[in-house]
Amino acid sequence: MSLRHAILGLLSIQPMSGYELKKVIDESVGHFWTADQSQVYRTLSTLVDDGLASRRTVVQEDRPNLHLHSATDRGLAELDTWLASPLQTPPIREPFLARLFFADRLPADRIQKLVDTRRQEVAEQLAALEAIAVPANATEAGQVLRSATLANGIAHARAELDWLASTQRQLERITP
Amino acid sequence: MSLRHAILGLLSIQPMSGYELKKVIDESVGHFWTADQSQVYRTLSTLVDDGLASRRTVVQEDRPNLHLHSATDRGLAELDTWLASPLQTPPIREPFLARLFFADRLPADRIQKLVDTRRQEVAEQLAALEAIAVPANATEAGQVLRSATLANGIAHARAELDWLASTQRQLERITP
DNA sequence: CGCACATATGTGTATTGACATATATGTGCG
DNA sequence: CGCACATATATGTCAATACACATATGTGCG
């Protein structure tokens, strides 16, 4: 469970409610990490139970009360331990490649369509990533790192598009 | 659960035992799909229960008996349905990027080390992928598709290496 | 007025999967 | 002789997650 650490990391930057966390995850780290809303709340609870985060209720009058969460000292220590620990590579699962691998069961035009649909999807993803503004000449480590994670997504999207184009050409070559 | 379909796909090419399937998954589709051994056996059982695969026991004298599995007609139909169904994009989870995002908590040399360790790992992965031989001028759709999935892994590994180099340069720029 | 949507927090539950473990036998190595 | 390793199948179990659902209130729109 690395969602624990992702949340701990976000809380180390700024105290947040579960609701806000979910939004931040979707918006600012969404290109490399996703989380279910219910999981965010449950993880926050275990974090508080384990003493890695603290919870403070903020009374609001015109909307439901907030549970504002902060990383505790132990939480920050745990975060640093995680940052220094060896990286466990996650299981690779690429549904599109899995499909493409068996796609010769389909007629040629259907294979082409598979590839083309994928091309459109990746093109949209790329456009979405490129639309996110990044500071041009970052001087702080945090800025550099955060724009680098974004650049990673862009680099892979472009690589995927190039590969798709090349695959498409190869497919056209065998079915003239 | 797409392991069902991955297994169904492999069985459509050739009847196999669970043991053999696990090996084939590790070796031939390992660069885009991984599976736990216990999960392979359990999935085979549900596949048989659902009538999508059939099981035949092959008695062997000097080793444990084989359970040879084949895709049934219904299994092949299910496979084709899956191939034609809209692709559900899996949740994105990139532990390395998650770490890098919060790595400004670490001293500069530790960040560099993080990036460098990653560079070595990806370089090894790339070498492993490049070592797999592929037919140069594929004429069959199946060959083209299968070498394309391999090419995909290579393309992404190279993109990752380029990005890592660029990130490293940026980090050096801010900590002279 | 009803409806959707944003704010905000949670529970219930089934599936998936990772990891450990059990069982049985043959081969090769030191 | 013991040990590791390959062949081969399978269960037990816990954690992580996805998806659905429940609850409560204010705002804006047609």
C-alpha cells in the first residue's frame, strides 16, 4: 500500500481534508497516481489510528464540517523512511498490449481500428498533460521534481504515439 | 479481471497446463503482463467452471500428471468479444514518480542517487528486451503484432532513459 | 418546484491479487 | 546422504482496491 505514503506526502506539504485530498490527487498527481475516494478516507483513518496523521474538526456553518488532517512527526519520519527504502516495482499490466498481442484473431481493418482508437486516446492524454502549465526555469528542487513528473508523462505519451505510428505502418505493409 | 482473457488468448494459440502457462506468461508476455502462479491455477479453474476452457488429464509416469487446458468454442467467442470491447484504462500507479514528487525532502545527493538507481534499472530492463530476438521482416499479422508489443516496451524504456538524463541535468543545474 | 451539482464524510462488500504453504516425485550435484 | 531444483497442482488467507451506496446541506438553473 503506497497510497499511505502518497497521502502522507501530500499532507506534509499542506494539511488537508479527505475531500480536498481526493481533488488534489486527481488534479496534481493524477498523471502518475490515482485513488478511489472511499480508499482515501479509509487510508486517512488508518493513518490517524497509527499516529502518522492527526485529525482536527473544522466546524463550518453552511457546509458539512471538515476533518483537517496533518502529518505528525512520526508521519514525516515514516515518509522519509519510505523515500529512502528500495523501490518495489509494481506488476506490469498493459491491457492494450495484451489485446494487441492476440488481435490477429480479428480482421485486418479491425486491428487498424484498435490501433487508431488508441492513438486518439493517447493524443488526448498528451494534450491534457501539455495544457498543464509548468514554471519555465525552476530553481527550487521541489519545482524541478514536480515538473519532471509531468515531463515523464509527456515523454511516454509521445513515445507511445511514435510507436503507434510505426506499428500502423507495419500493419499497412502486410495488408496493402 | 483481464487475466481471464490473457489466459484464454494463450490457450487459443495452444493447449497448455497451468505450469506451462505460468512459464509462457513470464517469458513471452512478461513485458506487458504478469501473473501469480496461484492466480493462474485459480483462473483456469473458473474458466473450466464457466465452460470457456476444457480440462484433460494427461497421465505421466515420471512426473505429476498434467492438466492440459484448451479453449472451448465458447471460450474463443468470449475472447473475440473481449477483443472487440472498449478498452478500460487501468489505474495509473507509478511508484517511482510518486517518490520523485516528494523527494525534495531528501538532500540533493540522495535525490541524484534515486534517479541514478532508476537509470540503472531501466537500462537493465532495456537490455533484457533488446536481447529477445524478433523476426526482421514479419509477413504474418501475428508476428507483426507480437514484435510490436516488444517494440513498445523498448520504446518506453528508451523514452524513460532520455527523460532520466534530462531530469538529472536539471537537478545538476540547480545544485552546482 | 424539482434536479443536478458541489461540498463533505463515510460504510458495505465482492473481487483481485500477493504471498505463503502443502504435496508428490525425479534428477543432478557435492 | 542431503540438498537444491525442476516438474506439477492446489489451498489458505490477508491486504488493497473498485464500485455502489448512504447521509446531509447549500446553490444555481430551467
